[in-house]
Amino acid sequence: MSIIPPNRLLRRLTEGHLAVGTMISEIRQPAVAQALVNAGFDWAIIDNEHGIFSNETIAELGRSCRWLGLTPIVRVPVLAYEQIAHALDGGAQGVMLPRVTTADQVRAAVAIVKYPPAGARGSALGRGHTDFKSGDVGQMMADSNRETMVIVQIETKEAVAAVDEIAAVPGVDALLIGPNDLSIALGVMGRMRDPVLVAAIERTMAACHQHGRYPAIHTNDVTLTAEWGRRGMRLVSR
């Protein structure tokens, strides 16, 4: 039996279902996971880019989410080893990469997320990501590589220009549009239905379809989220 908990979000996506999530950015009580499960959410973004969480808080929130069946994804503040590795060792089942501009950044981040031979993540047993269990190291690494998600945010003009190359990076699972920041980057600040922004979102979705990635979006507008869900987004969050 694997000591790596199954990623329920990945299962839901591979079965062809829409996955609905939300963002945790201020609440530190692990009990928030129960409220989100009761509300029907499938996944949660623990926001450590704009949030102000400690490693301990991220681990506690992630563990509560995971044990209740809500997949925890941590948005890291920077694409650095200590940020990504701490989040994953604490029990996150994936990371979200903000402010991406190039495919090389994504390749470097994937190498941090994945164990050898797919990457260069350092191995540790008996931590949050294994539910404090020990076992065969090789099996643990292979299972973790399979179950741990990489979600790349497309929220810069440079990322849109390089979206096909970014989507082609091995190990990437999803490209998530941050429409507010992307609208600012494209010079149509806050205009969520502007043709310039819509074209960038559609270009990102096309790259996902071409390379077998899941298209995703996070908005603060339920109506807008639902619209993009109907248009083919596989992960939606608000």
C-alpha cells in the first residue's frame, strides 16, 4: 500500500468531471476545511503569495484539507526550493506557481516538485506528505511524482506569449488564468470581458488542449466563473 495519499482532485479530473475550488488567504483555523467540504468544494488554494501564513500553518491547513478529502494546493510566493519543498513536505498535494514569464522558470520549478529521475527534490520520510509513515523510498518517490500537481498561473503578458512552450513542459498539470492580474498586464485593467483578455484566455485554453493540460481559472465573480466553466475550463475557483 502506498504511503502517499491519493490526490482526489487528479482523480476527479481524470474521470472527466469539473473541479470546483476556492482560496484560503486569511483564515488560519484548520476547521475551515470542514466548512469547505460541507459546501461541496473539491480543492482549495492555500494562498501564500498574498496570504501571510507560516510553514506550520500551511502544514496544518493542508493536513486538515487532505484528511477531509479536499485537495490542498499551495500558491507559493516565489519559485524557490525552500518555498516549494516546505509546502510539499508539509502535505500539500500540489503547488501553484505565480508570476510566471518563461518556460525555463516552469522547468526549474517542476524539478523542485518532482523526485528523481523526473526532478531533484530531496527525499524525506515520516513527514506530512506521507501522513508520517515510512516505507520504500523508491515507491514513495514514484507515487509522489504521480500524485503531486503543478499548476502554472498565466497572469503576465510574457506567459501568454510563451503559453505553448509553458504547456509543453513535462510535469505540468494545469494552466490557471488569473484574469485580474492578466487584465492589468494586457492594458485592459479589470475589464473581464474585454476581447483582448478573452483572446488571451482562449489562447491558453487552446495550448492546454494541444498539450493535454487542464485549463483553469480563478475569479471573484460567480457568474464569470460559471461562464468559463461552460466554455471548457476544467478547474474553476473563486
